[in-house]
Amino acid sequence: MTNTNTASEVDVIIGSNIRRIREFSGVSERGLAKAVGISWSQMKKCEDGARRISAGSLFAVDRALNCSIDEFWRGIDLGEATGRTKLR
């Protein structure tokens, strides 16, 4: 089994999950952007998958939406990627 998602597909999935959680929480795109410390247009690009969201911003989104960070990874096929990663 191999990882079937490309980096850009992962960005789209994470962005889509952010939008889904934000809308479910009743938070506006502008309100979330302000809470994260980025512009509204940057948040829109993140939600659209056109801009990769940084780990720090993803953590800020997690805190602003009061959700589990695992929710952002829903729908991503990790395949064997986690088994092959080795740190030296």
C-alpha cells in the first residue's frame, strides 16, 4: 500500500475540513482569520487548498474552533507513509 494523496490534494482536504468545522461552529471566515492572525484572503486560500497552512496557523485554527486537531486530517489516506518515515 502506498500514499495515494499528493501534497496539493492534502492541502485541499485540510482546507475543506477547516471550512466544514468553521461553518459547523458558526464562525465566519473573517472571524477565524482574525483569531488566527492572518488576512481574510489568506484564510480563503487556505480553505480552498490554494495556500498551504502552516503548523502554527493550524494550531491557532484548532484553538479558535475548539476542535480536535485530528479532524483536519479526516479523509486523508496515509497509506504506508507513517511506516516508512524514519528520523536520523
